[in-house]
Amino acid sequence: MAQHENVNYEKEFEEYLKRQKHLGLMALDRAEKFGDSKIAVRHKAYGTWEAFTWKQFGDLIKAAAKGLLSLGVKEFEFVGIFSNNRVEWAVVDYACFTIRACSVPVYATNSAKELEYIVNDCGIRILFVEKQEHYDKAMSVFGNCKTLEKIIVFDRNTKIVNDNRVMLFDDFIQLGKNSGLDTQLKERLSKVQSDDLSTLIYTSGTTGEPKGVMLTHKNWFAMLFGTGYHITVEPTDVNLAFLPLSHVFERAWSYFILCNNAQVDYCHDTKALLDFLKESRPHFMCSVPRMWEKVHATIMDGIKNSPPAKQKIFNWALEVGGNYQYLKKDNKSIPIGLKLKHAIATKLVLHKIRDIFGGRNKVFNCGGSAFSGEISEFFFKAGVFILQGYGLTECFVICVSNPHRNKFGTCGPVVPLMQVRISDEGEIQAKGPSMTQGYWNKPELTKALFTKDGWVKTGDVGFIDSDGFITVTDRLKDLFKTSGGKYIAPQQIETLLNEDFYFEQVAAIGDGRKFVSALIVPAFEPLKNWAKSKNIPFASHEDLIKHPAVIQFYRERIDELTKNLGQVEKIKKFTLLPHEFTQEKGEITPTQKIRRKVINEHYKDIIEQMYKD
């Protein structure tokens, strides 16, 4: 079991809670403290950056809170938010908190059917939606949602029908300002407690229907305390909220940033992330491995196709960067000769890598799935510090690397307040004040979440090393056994391939089979360029994936990328697919995790063909 040094974290946390007991109070306190002297949040919802001072942010929160009161929102009523990241998302979230209501985020990429399920599961009466596509989906299920009464639309360019069930957010804010409900707002605020239920976060779920994870304000503050214990945030720092706020990871970190008086910039379009990075120039950001894999693959492919002299300079610069960063990390003195070399390496190579992310980076947190230690170390050498962590909605955060304790390829040491153990089956189990009390309306699933002695069963397989660092190897449910009786961890195989420039998505197959096979979605843009350079004719994706030279090209890359795997883990056969796995078809979750059962069903015939010989 992971243990901490002799620090009384429980006592420190109780002191912390006395200062910060409720997220609604936290936001309004800072609005009072900073007024117009400091920017709290920014977004680019209408094409150009729009900044909101703490006073403006606080005034919007209070107006939205009074708007909710005027619509009759009761204590602990569930209010839905179906939107990409933007300032209004945060306004509604904090407004709910200030009147002791509970916000319920819905992934902006969810289908109308998934939205309908969540609205009905927790009885949402008022639903905030972002723009046309979310409004249209909400209207299409209105008749199937017995509790739904009001839709409020953030984006003022949305075309809405003249219907008293629908209003624009601007009108809703005006409703709050004109309501005269200041006394009622103060009354609700005076009753808030740390143990108040704050939200339901519906897990995206790789198996079964979504489950509403119940989290209190105390749960959130336990996350903030644990995450930020070793990470210092300055009031001048900027965080880019790029992952969906509907996910526990981004939401907790954004709370932490605002709690520490820094600024949050909201990214509403992940496809335009590189533009957002250049414009926001964040010091901090939450991220997922796929982002780093793609950037790394692009850089390495560019270097591979460069002249030998340029490759030599690049490799030299990285080596110098590594020598410099390791000494800096361990607080050791850096020789003047190395400082000089590092300045040259930075000018020639390293700054170009850092500039991709805005050039001001301090720490970029990373989590959500398996991540290569080699890629993490590559960026570290360039001066981009990626700190991997691990947790789940039901119990977040469990462990996270920090600037002083970091091992590439691990998820970092266990955070303060958290206890971790490994079961006899190899499952990671955790216990601490951030863990949920259970799932909304699902007593049987809640019971199944916990061990008899009250620990959360994460469903993940992993181990803790002698230094207290956790490594997650796979999902317990994802592990499969070949017909020869060998257990295989598919995520390990998929991660190796996804690091490559020419792979977009990979699903390893093999449960109860003679050998491991894979369904592979190529990264079509680079593949098309490669095919053109080889004079391979094609008119469509289908043409490309059937061409013998393309199939041979992927065979060679797969063999090279998996050469260090055991013989039973190697991919014997594979099939290239002409299109990506999608959320619409239920093949991946909103957080891009593969739903293996669905993929096995959808591609049954293709999979069977690979095992026919």
C-alpha cells in the first residue's frame, strides 16, 4: 500500500476547508477581492477573444443565479449544461452552486439519444445549450423528456423558434438582473455547506449506459488540495481549458486555477487547438496522450525527412536539453558550458518545439489513457514539462507527477489524502475524501463500485513501485485471454502503434482467439502524401487501403513498432479501415476510449475473416 511521508495531510485539509469550503463562495469571494483589476476568464465564442474581469464574471454569476431562482430552481435541483467550453458554461456552473443547485454537464459531442437519457435519468427541468446543433438536438427530444421545461441558448446567433419554452442566455441574464431576488440569493448562499451535492458527472462509459457520479463540494476541494499540493500557480498564470469541462479532469483543474487567482482561457474547438495555444500562450493545460502522440509523430516525421546535417543538429540539441533539464529538475548547479550550449540548442531547435504550445509553458498535465514514457521524456528535453496523472470520475485524483517527483512512463506518486492498494487480481483500489458517495439512482452499481471495506474498485490493472509511483497497465475488463490461455493487455499494443505518424486509431482483437489481430484506421492525410510520393494511384480511402504496397507499408511499421513485445502479443494479422471509429455509432466514448464490445459487433465479419485461415 502506498504511504506518505510524515505530514498530517488530514489536519492541513481541514484548515484548507475552513478557508475554502464551497465553490460558489470561492468565485464570489474573488470577484469581491479583485473587482475590475484582474481578468478571470476569456473565450473566443464569437471569433475574437473576449475578456471578463473578476467583477464582470461575478456579476454574471449572480445574475444567472437570480435568473435560476426566478425560474423556480430549488435547492439540489439538477440543471443541465450541454455545451463546449466557454465562459457561459462556467457562469451557469457557479450560479448553480450559489443557490445550492447541482449542475449536470453533458458532453457537447453527445447524441440526442444520450442527451435524452441524462435528462430523464436525473429529471432535468432547465437545460442550457450552446449553439444550433445542441439546440436542435434538445428540441428533437423535448417531447420524450417529461421533466424538461426550459431551454436556454448561449450562442446569440442560434436560430430559435418563437416558443416560450426557449430563451437566449442574454435574455436570461437580463431576467436575473431585473428579478429583485438579491435577498433570496443571499439566503441560499448563507446555507451552503461543504457536504452539499454539487454535480452529477455522467461517465462516458466504455461498457453499459452512463452513470451519474455524485460529487460534493468537499470532494472537489479534496481534489484541488491533492492535485495542487506540489504545483505552484501564480496569479499571473494562464490556463487553457482545452479538454471538455464536462470531464472531471478539466473541471477540477479549472477550479484549481481560479481558486489560485489565476486566469482560465476556454477553448471551444479542439480542432483549432494549435491556434488557441499560440494566442493564449498558456502556462498550464490539461491534455490527453493522443495530442502529444500526434505532435511528436509530426515532429519526428519532419526530422526523418530532413537532410542529415539538420538531423544531427536536432539530436544534439535534444541531448543538450536533456542534460540541462535533468540538472534543473534535481536543483543541481548547471555548469556554464552547458548553459551556453543550452542557449544555442534553444535558439536552433528547442524554442521551435516550445513555441508550438505558446512558449510560456510551466506544466501540462496529461491523463485519460496509457502514455509513452519516451514521448514524455522527448518533450521534457525540449523544455515542455508533461506531468502524467491518474484518477477516475468516481475517485479523482489518485496520483500525479509533480515537478520534483516524476518518472517517465508512470502516473506519478500517490497524492496527499489518498490511500492506494493493489488487490490480489492486480486491480488498483483507492480511498480518500475525494471519492464519490455513489451513482445517482443506481444502488446496485454503487454497491458494486466499492469493496466490502469501503475502497473504490477502479477497474484498472497496475502496480506501485518501491518509490510509491503508480503504473497503470490496462483496464481489467479490457484484458483478454487468447485461446492458448495467455493474458494480453490491448492498450499497451494500441499505444505503441498510436505513437506513429501514420496511425489514427487502433483496436487490438484477440479474446478467445488463437492470436492477436488489429483493426487499424490510418492517418489518411500523411498516408495520401506517402502514396503520392510512391506514385501509387488512388481515388478514395478504399483504394488506398486495398493497395498491396500500402498494406506492406503498414505491415513493416507494425513489426517495427511492436518488435519489443512478447511473441504472443505481436499482431499477426490486421485490417485497414476506410473510416474512423465514431461516437455517433457508439464505437468510442466522448473521451475517445474504445468501446470494444461495440467494435467487435460492428466489425464482426471483418474480424472473422482474419481468423479464417
